[in-house]
Amino acid sequence: MSTQESKFYVGVDVALRHLDLFDPKSGKSERIKNDAVATDSLCQRWKGQSDVMFVMEAGGGNEELLVSKLQQASIPCALIIARRVRDFANSIGVDATSDQIDAKLISQFAAVLKPDQLPAQSDDERKHVALVTRRFQVVDIISQERNRLKVTWDQEPRSSIQKVIELLGEELKSIDAKLVKMLASDTKNKRKVEILRSADGIGDVAASVLLAQLPELGKINREQMAKLVGVAPMNPDSGESSGRRSLYGRRSNVRTVLHMATLISIRGNGKMKPHYAHLKSEGKESRVALVACMRKFITTLNHLIKTDQLWETK
């Protein structure tokens, strides 16, 4: 049997304060704290076992500590999409849910689907990912405060909101400056950054997001990339019925960056402009044409990084 086939998968249900684990080899479940001490102890117990992989759902950031500790201990781990686990549960008739049940389901799901191992990250790469994540958190809080400002009419709370927005704006500038420095000192990804920057609408911040949150760039095929980012319309047809195509994917931050870069390319004189015009001339709706351009944009970047070429704008 291959190494992947001989692995067994420890399912982990991640919460803010605790982790529920299911070990299929022993058939036992356990709960530990989601903190540095408990995860260090967990890694010491499993360190050196080459036939195990820890699998957990991605989302929320509560999994980041465990992933970091596992990778530091050279213990294989993988992230999977929560919706797919729930679909798997429905397919095998499991309706009940609890943290222990979910951990077991994740283990069973992984045993069937055999997810790919997360690539190991250096300390600098982990810091880069953490800073990009924090940037999106700050942007989200600024958006919330601006929305509150729109519906607040009393001067005192308005003044308070404006102060918070200004403070967060300064923090955002500070984060962006740190990301620029990180890119400048990243010798490992120097060529990849050069290729990313050569594309329409991709600046330092966008390049940072793509490096941190889409490490698969240049390593998978175009169909896999489109599905991963969430710009591949999924077909819900059944029998003679044909449903509306929908987009699925867990890289929402990547889609945000991709959306802005594609708009810049379309509205300026970029590579996507003639492609968008062609789609519109064929009667495509603006939204459908834009998504198609986003798909072409990210799959083109994927190909360029694979083949070590710069983006040609002409």
C-alpha cells in the first residue's frame, strides 16, 4: 500500500477553548484545551508516528494554533471544508451533531477522501499569514464602524465612531507597511512575487494575500484552482431539470482581492478588458462575465507561476 493509503486520520473538531479528537485506531475520543500547553503535550504524544494525519475543518482561525504546533512537530495535518463534511454526514444518514460526533465524522470523511497534507510553513510564513488575517479583521471592523456611522445621528457617539475609524485606519497603514517589508525580505518567493506584481491590479497587499492564503498557486491545475478559489460555477442539474449555477469556495479573502484586480483590468486597459467585452457581446450578464474574467485571471496567474513567466498586458 502507498503511504497515503496506509495513513489513519485523527479527526479534530475545533472550538475557541477546546479541541475534540477522535482516534480511529483506538476508537477513543478525548477533549483537550485549545491552548499552547495542551497542544504541545498532544504533539509530544504523536511525534514520530509517520502513519497518522490530523484533519480539521478550516474556518474562524481557531485551528491556527494546532496547525502551527503540528507542523513544528513535523506531524502531518490537513484542512477540509465544513460544508463537505456535513454533506458526507447526510449521505451516510448521520443527523445528530455534537463535538465528539463531528470529530468522528471528520475522521471518517478523511479516510474516504484522503485530503492533501498542508505544506509546511516557516516561522516567517506563519507570521505573514497571521498578519494578512489580521488585516482582513481590521478592514472588517472599519466596515462595521462606517455602517454604524451611517445610522448614528447623535454627535457624541458619531465622534466616538469617527475616532475609532481613524485609529483603525492608522493601524491598517501600519499593517500594510509591514506586509511590504515582508515581501521585500522574502527571498524564497522572490520570483513568485515578481510574477504576481506583473499582473493587472496586483500590488503589494494583493500579492501578500495571494501568497499567504493561496499557497497552491502554481501547484495545481486550472480546474482545481477555479474550484478552490470559488469562481467555478457548480452544476446543480438533475434529470431533466437544470438549476442555477452557484459558486462555492472557502477562499473569500482571495476572491475579494481577485475581484478588485479583475475590475481594474477590465476598466483600464488590461488583459481582461477584451475578454469581458467579448463575453458581453455574446449576451452574458455583467455578473456572469465578471466571474468568467475572475476565473481566467486566477487560472492565468496559476499557469504563469507554473511556467515561470511574467504577465503580458498586450
